[in-house]
Amino acid sequence: MKQPDGLIKVLLDHSAEHGDRDDAAMDLEQYKTIKSEAALIQAMIESGTDEGIIDSCKESLSQIMPQEISNDLDWSISPINFVNVYHNQLEARLVQLREL
């Protein structure tokens, strides 16, 4: 399986080891693609209260999300609060990415 597809598969697999999912989220920072951005957003939304996964996704997402979008987000807030505050924007961005 080619990257980043393998990383995305692990990240979105809720039965995968926590550490593997966390590593996949961090490694996706290397792939500035629509699929990577969408997977990171999806994982953040689906992670519930798993602050570690959300934090790794948030860190990678901050590096690959287009600057004109990321500038409107406060990346300094805690992972759980980030998802709560920006939930609607993240969902809207995910829908937009899936349409591309």
C-alpha cells in the first residue's frame, strides 16, 4: 500500500494500537494532500475524548492545512477544546475536501 494511504488506513482504524494511530497521525504531516487533511480531520472528530490522537492530528493538520484556512484557527488551545470550538468548521472542511 502506498503512502499516505497506509498511514490513513491505520489512523482511521479504531481497532489499531493507540501508538500506531498516534504515529500515523504524526507521520501524515509529511503528506500535504487532500486525503491526508481529510483523514486528520475525520480522526479528530471521531476520536471523542482521546486527547493524544487529537493532539497529534491537530499538530499535523496545522502543518498541511492551507494557510488561508488555518490562520482562522487558534492552534494554541487544548486538543479537546480545539475540536469543540471548531467542530462545525472542521466538519464543513471535511465535506469540502470530500467533494474535491
